[in-house]
Amino acid sequence: MKDKNTYRDRPINMDKDGGRKWIYAKKPIGKWYKWRTFVSWFWLIFFVLAPIIKINGHPFMLLDIINRKFIIFGIIFWAQDTVILALLMLSFVLFIVLFTVTYGRIWCGWACPQTIFLEMIFRKIEYIFDGSYRKSKSSKNDSISVWNTVKFILKHFIFIAISITITNVFLVWFIGFEELLKLLSDPINQHTTGFSAMLIISGIFYWIYSFFREQICTMICPYGRMQGVLLDSKSIIVAYDYKRGELRGAKNQGDCIDCKQCIAVCPTGIDIRNGTQLECINCTACIDECNIVMEKVKKPQNLIRFDSIEGIEKGHKTIWNTRNKAYSFVLLVLIAFFIVTLFTRPIIETTILRTPGTLFQERGENKLSNIYNIKIINKTYDDIPLTMKLESHQGKVELAGGEIVVKKHGLYESVFVLTLDKNQLSGENTKVEFGIYAENELIENYEISFVGPLDSKYK
């Protein structure tokens, strides 16, 4: 490379004294930017509509942390489902690791909310008011005028309005759309704490997207630093083909003419020709800009492209090596596991325990009984009438209340007495099995111990 000393001891947007170096990225144009725009609009629509869309009268997504109720793809989870949620979380973490190892930081450039909000909303508004990067770059030195002041005020007024909107949409994810409408219709003095929190969070969003901007990615987000241990020579990244591009310059033998347009269009201000850097979010803006330049100078496109370091060094024509195919298969398996776990979770959860402090009770000469506590959690949106049957033995079940009806999202608690003949016992502890039925359909099996006397004639 032209500059052999590529080591940096600070982020690209910071000067040697620790001061801020403002980045005014040029407006991207090209195939990849169009695709990224389509993907971003999909995620924005999902972000807005997911907690509003109803399935059977219930939100598609809801993360009600206060009431410990989570609805994912229309399926409700409660605090009692922590094991399932933990498995899903572990699968998600493994998915992130494998995805990054295989596909690099494509999440950052194509799906991260920070990037989508900044690049697809706030920066596009900025382009409308300030133009592309060259005009914005010089606007710092422009003389103050009435028109510039009006533009500045109007732009930041829109920024504030969008920040408040984002905060309220986030709020819908945690309290539901109906509850938000109720809060908006009530007088402010009835919700001063919530209103103050909304303004503070909106102010934080406004500050991030108006002033702090790309520093979230370069200084705060840990994902960029994680890639140092997750990426390897086979990971798919946005890479500069130095074998084809060097030596740089219009009169040199390499295809790179050193126009620096890849730097001008980069939202974090890096030079992709210096290799993988923590600031790179794989947004592909440099790919589009370089392809435009290559077309103008009549040279092959994709001097900058999605590739791996190994692919560039060895001249591979495809990024689909054996390792990437295998990891992609594992990722599909994890997605399948996530979906199956979501949709096969039991609709009820039963707990049966012997009543504390009790032993067996004699019922005449040939019968014994035990007393049990039963709890049933209904994880569905409907009331469920249930029937409990003894599956493993011939005996009598006497339930307090006589019937089981579990309210939607509710907890049923009761006590029952199980009576068995002595000749059915196998010792001090006999395993008995119950079946929980809904409309004659077996929903769940549950096994408990029946306690009898320590007497050899029952063994």
C-alpha cells in the first residue's frame, strides 16, 4: 500500500488532541444503496407496525417487562417460561457469533437501528436541507444569513419531532398501543413521571442523531471491537482488492486512481483501502462509489466488494467456501430451533406437590390417601376448562371445587386428595402419573410420588 504506516491509536473521527473531527459523508448512489434502502424501510415498517398489528386480538410483539409478559410473533411468554427464554437467548448469542464469523458486520450496516435511523432518516433529511457532503462541509464557514438560520431551525425541529416519534414507538413495544393512546388522551398532570421520562429519552435520541452520530459505532458500541476476535481470513467483509488496486494513482499500474471518493462517501470517515477497521459497518457505500469511478475510467468494477481476505489473496471467484456453507447451515438450524421452540411451547404448565407436613392417611383397611397442592398456569389468551385423570393406577381423585377452569393468562390453585388401594403400592414411594386434558385431548403428563408406609407387604 502507499502508506505503510497504517497503525492508528485513536478513532478516525478524533484528532491528536482528542477533539471531535466532524464527518460530512457524501450522499451514496448506486445498486447497494438502493437495496439497503429497501431493507431499511422493511425494518422501519416492522418497527412501527409489529407492536400494533394484532393476531387474534393480541399484539404481534410486546415486551411488557413490568408485568413480566412477553409476546413474540403472537405467542405469549411469562416469567415461568424463563428456561425457554434462556435457551432462545443462548441460541441468539450463538447466532450472532456465527453470523459475524461468517458474514462480518453486515448487521451494522443493514439492520442496526442506530444505522437505519441515522442514515435512512436523519441524514436524508440533512441532505434535503444542506445538500451533499461538499455543500455541508463548506456550510460551517458560510456567513450567517436569515435563510441559513431558518433552515437550521426547521431541520432541527424535524429532528426533534422524529426523536419524539421514535421514543413513543419504542414505548408501544413495552406497554402496548392501547395503553399509549390512553396515556396520550389523559391530562399530562396524571402522568408527569412518564411524560418527563419520554422527554428525556427523546432528548437523548435527538442528541445522538443530531450531534453524537457515528461516535455511537466508533466509541460506544462493543460490536466493532468484538469483530477483532470474531473475524478471520475467511469472513465475508467489505474489502479492497489491494492486489488489483496497487500501486495507486492515475499513472500507476494499479486500478485504484486514488480519487478518495470511497473516503468521502464513508459515514464513519475511514479509508477502506487500509483494511478492516473497527469503524467499518459494512454499509457498502464505498462499493457503490468505487464502481461509479471504475465505470468512468473504463476499468472493471468491484475493486471494493464483498469478499474475504483469503479470497482476495488467493483470487477466489466466490465467497462461498466450505466453512461459510457449513456455518450458514448451522445458522439455518438455529433459526429453525428458534421457530420450533416458539410454536411448540406447551399452552399450560402444571405443578403438583404433596401438601407440606402431611403423610399418608388410612382410609379403612385397604386404602390410603395423600393430599396434594396443584397449580396450573394458562399461557393462552382464552379460558381453558381442564380435566385431570389418573393414568397409571386405579384410584379416586377428589378435587376441591370439583372442576378446573383456568382463566386466560391466569393461575389456578387448588387441593386434591388421591386415594389408592394398598395392593397397588410398590413401597414407601410409588410413582403415579396424571394426565391433564382439555376437551378430551391430552395436554400434559405429570408424575409424582404417592407416599405409603414402610411395610414389606406392600412391596
